[in-house]
Amino acid sequence: MSDVLLQVENLRVYFPVYGGVLQRIVGRLHAVDSVSFTLHRGETLGLVGESGSGKTTVGRSLVGIVAHTAPDVLLGGHAWFYADHANPEPADLLQLFAHRRKYPRQLRLHYRRHIQMVFQDPFSSLNPRLSVGQIIAEPLEIHFPKLSRTETQERVVWLLEKVGLQPEDRMRYPHEFSGGQRQRIGLARALATHPDLVICDEPVSALDVSIQAQVINLMEDLQEEFGMAYLFIAHDLSVVHHISDRIAVMYLGHIVELGPADDVYFTPKHPYTQALISAVPIANPRQKRERIVLRGEIPSPLRKPTGCPFHPRCPIAQPECSEIVPELEEKAPGHWVACPYA
Ligand SMILES: Nc1ncnc2c1ncn2[C@@H]1O[C@H](COP(=O)(O)OP(=O)(O)O)[C@@H](O)[C@H]1O
Ligand code: SF4
Ligand SMILES: [Mg+2]
């Protein structure tokens, strides 16, 4: 059996831009453009890039939030998900979540159970009116309706212990916890359904550095115990390098580099990745790294440059770069780069 869990092919997410008195669609914001990647069972794929590069949109489109919350959005491509060991046929998550009437709710629930999400801001993603016990019980009640109340409560206590909280904590409310503890609650809720994939969108970005390390360690322990894959979205490259098996670098809705975490971090090949890595502080003061300062700001996805999206800022741009969109090429084993001049 193949160990592929998720195969994303040419994912495109174009949001509508409304204008005029009638608020008609006057344009399209290309948040994600032709993104392809594979995620294996139990693997951690890091997704990095500056703010606005489309990372969150990739994650949200895989769990149906984009289709659900943005009317008139154009979604293209496929996201094949191999949730069932027994059934080798994958389901296309994009179709499943986009066509609510076409597919039965049961089928959507089945896949939703296997993919959970952890958000950056655990305060706004945890319902403040529910106790921690109710928050963690909620997915159990939806996905395992046959469990008795006592069984559900037992599972809640077990999950709390798994994430380093106390059984009594189920009586308390989210505001009574610190940021790091709230992220533990978010993890317990995500784990309740035994997912195959947890999409973590900047899960530690809002936390103090010391707390970040604790939550990252916990995430690694949980992965070792439960074997789920992570799609780990963040803008902090050193955090992503620490936790990931492979890293994908996004720029203006495109993956520009994808490869084993050490290769991308220590020998980046795309000029954009090189600039990003050059800005990561090094702990050893005797070591020095030349910082590559890029010209200008990341352009708006509304006015995306033609050709290579990076060409207006690229230190090695060639005349052809404004015309041809470079495809990912395998420059070293498993190390893909979207730049013919890299
Ligand atoms: N619901 C939405 N409607 C319109 N534009 C959106 C929506 N969500 C995100 N965008 C736009 O898509 C682009 C990518 O955003 P996002 O995926 O949040 O990037 P990142 O997570 O890398 O910061 C941004 O320009 C953002 O403004
Ligand atoms: S294709 Fe051209 S502009 Fe794009 S990264 Fe390579 S050299 Fe730079
Ligand atoms: Mg984001």
C-alpha cells in the first residue's frame, strides 16, 4: 500500500473582487495558483512564506472553509485524500466540500473526521461560552454519536492528560488559561477524532518563544504516539525547519521550492528562499551570514507580476523571467525548485 495520504494537484483559489454600485465581480485575487504537493502518512510538511503568500488559504481550502465562507470563489485542481485503509479510492476534498448538495453529509463528515485543524489564535478559535470539557466533547459528539455521556467524558479526560492538562481543567473556561495552555486545548480537540491529518495554521506564532518550544515538543510527542501527518503552516523558518520532514516555500500563491527540510534550510536553491533564510538570526555569534535584502515589498496578489512572480524583486532575474512562469524542476533528489537559473 502506498503511504500517500494527500495529493494536491494544481490547487487554485481565486477570490472575487467586487466593485461598482451593484457590487459586481470586477476582478479576481489569485491567492493560490497551481499549487501541487504530496503529503505522506505520518509526515510533517512545513509550509512557509511571507504574510499574504497564500498559506492559510491552502490549509482552509482543504477542510472546506474557503468554499463555505467565500461565495463566488473559484476553486480549481484536486486534493485527493486517501482516508481509508480499506478503500484505496481517494476522495477529492475540493469537490466534496464545494458541492454540498451533490454529496451526502455523512460522506463529508467521514472525511472531516480525518482532517482536523489547529489555528494560530486559540482564543478566537475556542468558543468562550463553552467549558473546556464541552469544547473537546463537541467533535466526539458529532463524529461518534453512539458514545454514552460517560464514555465521552472519559475520552475528554484522557485527551486532556495526553496534552498535559489536568482532568479538573474540563470544568474551566478558555479565558482562564494562558496562550500555551489554550493551544493544548486546541490540540486535544483536534486529536479527539483520531485524524490522519492535522493542519496547523501558525499554531505557535502568537506564543512566547519558551512556550513555543513546549508546544512544538508536545506536537512531536503526539505525532509519535498517534502517527498523524501535519501540514505545519508558519512564517518562522527556524520553527518550521525544526519540526518538518520536508518544507515547501510559498511566494504569491506559488510553491517556489520544495524539498527535505535540511536541504531547503541549509542549501536553499531558489533566490527567494535564499533571501528568507539569510534573514534568520543565527544563535552562534561567531558565525556570520550575509543578509540578502530584497528590493521592494511583496506585490499584491491582485496585481501579480507576469512570468515568474518573483521577478520584480529577484537579484538574478533574466529578461525572459517576466514572460515565462517557471515550473518546479527536481534539481537534487526530492528537491524541487521553480527557477531555471537557480
Ligand atoms: N476570504 C477572502 N476573500 C478575499 N481575499 C482573501 C480571503 N482570504 C484570503 N484572501 C487574500 O488571499 C491572499 C492570501 O492570503 P492568506 O492565505 O491568508 O496568506 P498567508 O496565510 O500566507 O498570510 C491575501 O492577499 C489575502 O488578502
Ligand atoms: S525564474 Fe527568474 S525571476 Fe524567477 S527566481 Fe528564477 S531568476 Fe529569479
Ligand atoms: Mg496565514
